[in-house]
Amino acid sequence: MDNQRTRLTRRTLLKSSLVAGALSLPSWFVEENAARGAPDEPKSPLDRPRILLVGCGGMGLADAKNAQAFGDIVAVCDVDSNRLGKAAVELKSDAKYGDFRKAMAHQGIDVILNGTPDHWHTLVNIHALRSGKDVYSEKPLTLTIDEGKKLVAVARESKRILQTGSQQRSDARFRLACELVRNGRLGKLQRILTTIPSGPLGEKFESKPVPAELDWDFWLGQTPQVDYVPERCHLTFRFWYEYSGGTITDWGAHHNDIAQWANGSERSGPISVEGQVVVPPVPGGFTTASQYLVEYEYANGVRLTCKSVAAENFYGVPTEDKQDAKERNGVRFEGPDGWIFVTRGRIEASDPDLLKAELPASAQRLYVSDNHMGNFFECVRTRKPPICEPEIGHRSVSVCHLGAIALRTGRQLTWNPTKEEFVGDEDANGYLAREMRQPWGYDSV
């Protein structure tokens, strides 16, 4: 009776939380979602894994604080001693490291939270998996498509849990949109539009002395050795191709992931891609385009458009203008029977009945997760695959990498999603991997 009461209480709380945040969520979906249950709560001290945080910036700290509901932070690691010290205080951790390899040797570590910059994701994740750790890794999962192929292989070999931090998959609104689309609510899906923020324009940046608290050479890692430029580091690292891919691999990794999920192509990808730079980077400044338009085509005839707009300043740095302010950050699905738009906190449709009409019992259902970090720790306990396992995370960011490559080459490219290579284009295939600066490499970790 006590166990039954606990399950009922959790279900009631889950339903209440969904109702409280259910902007436009239909009642049938709220009821059904609550009935499908919530992750089991920890039952013993063994159900609270010991956690190491690698990368103590904004997202790393946020992930660690979320993870404290499910496990205990026992060590922190960062190449910036200021960030390291702040994290140790906020997370109440006495064990501090500047090298992730030494940190992972800390006795009793079960789980790694990877909040490093994008260019470090793959090597940190590979070392963690090979060390027998389960990993929650921030998105985008990789810096290149080649890294993704390697990481997926290591994850399979190690049989460890790796969750990509694409948390929109654990948002009921996004799941509802994808279930409706996949079950033909719009008729045959024709077009998807993912709208994401544009990047900053930047300026010609100057080299400066390396701050005493920063190990700049370690921060650079496998990327080319360059002088320290403050704008290359921390928040704005994502606007340099050396370390990231611009907003298309940042916000694009979220929205294009949802596009793949709704299209049923989350383990595949498009067959062609073409990109247009709308606002190019400033010479001597950031290397990724500020504004752009990328068009994809899938084998099933669906066309995906990924467009950046300067509607909002998401990065705390100036964008060009706000001429496209009416275009909203989010994902729009279109078919002969109407459209569905979904973004964080809202879902709407061309006809409200598209959302209100309940799906039949025979409808295709998708993986249910209402707490992305909770789903990861549930999978750590049960060993079932997480909602955004390595193959899915790899394929989602591959769409973004393809877009970035199309923008850099400036022409339409044909992609083979099975072989994961461009067809008849050696120049484009040259972007699938990047040379790693010694002594770093797949085998060095």
C-alpha cells in the first residue's frame, strides 16, 4: 500500500507540474503523460552516484545543480582557477582539479558531467567512457562529424550510458508536436522551419596577455596554437570555427534535433544541403557567419529550412539589427492540413483542433522523459538507453555540421547519410574531420 501511495503521489505531482506549465497543452495529453509515470526515486545511498563536473562555466554549473537532485558532486575540474574555485564553493566540493584525466582517477567517481567548450566534448567523453564512467554531455555533442562516428563507436564498445544535453526532448510540448507530426496530424509532412538566433558581428580583436588564472594551452587543447584573445574564450568561443560552429551548432543543435525527431530521421540525416551567408563575419573577428540560411532535403521529400534571425540577443553581445523581429525562435512543421509551431513554453497550431483531438490508442508513441537530467540518472540505475543517446546526439549535430560546411563551401552539397560522406566532393569531405594538435588525439585519452 505504501508503494502504491508513493506512485500515486508522484503521478499526482507530475500531473500538477504539467498542468501548471501547460501553456496550450491539451488536457488529453496532460492526463496521458501523467499516466505514463515518472522516474523512480532513489531507494538507497547506492542510488546516489558520485559525480565529477568537468567544465565549470555557466552550463556546467547549471547542470551540476540540477544533478544534485540525483547524486552527489564530489569533485570539480576546470582550466580556469577562478571558475574552479567558484564551482567548488557553490557545489560544496573540496576536490579540485585542472586536468580532467587526473580528476577522473578520483576514487569512487561514477558519473561525469561534461560542461566544457565544444572542442573538448569528444575527447573528455571518450576518456570518461573508456574509464568506465557514465556521461551527461552538453550539446553540441561533437566538433566534427568524424568525432561523432568515433564517439558512437566508443560508447557502444564501453556499454556506458551517454546522454546528450538536448533537453527539449524532455519537454512535453516538443514531444507532443513530434508525436502529432509523426502520426500524420498535418497530413504528409512537407516542410520544417527551424528559426534560431543570429550570432554577433564582432570586430577585429587584439591579442592580450593570458590571465594568470587560465591555462590557455590546455584550454586550446587539440586546436591550433594561437595568441590569447579574450573573445575566443568562455561564452563567445562558440563563434569561432576552431572551437564550435556558431549559432547553427548551438541553438541549431536543439531545434534541428526536434526536426529530426518529428521527421523520423533521428538516426539518419538529409540527402542534400545548401547554405547562404546573409551577414558574413568581420575580418579579424569571429569566424562564423552572423546570419545565414540553410536548406536541407530528406529522402522522404521533406524540406528543412534553418534560418538565423536577429530577433533577440541571446548571447549578451550585439547583433546587427532587429529587422526580422517578427520571426520567432522555434520549430514550425507544415503539411497540407495545417501547421504546428513549438518553442520553449508554448505550442500552437493553425487550427486549435489539431492539438485538441486525441491520438488513437494505435498511434505511434515516442520516448517519454519529463526531466532530462532525471532521465539520465534513471538510465544510470536501470542501464536502459537515455532519450538522447550517442547515435541520436551525433546525428542531430551532424545536421548542424552539414549546414556549417555548406556555408563555408558556398554551394549545394549531396550527402550520403548511410556512409556519412559527401558524394563526389573531396573539398567538402575535408571538413568532416579536423587535424588535432599534438599530443592530443583519439588514442591520447
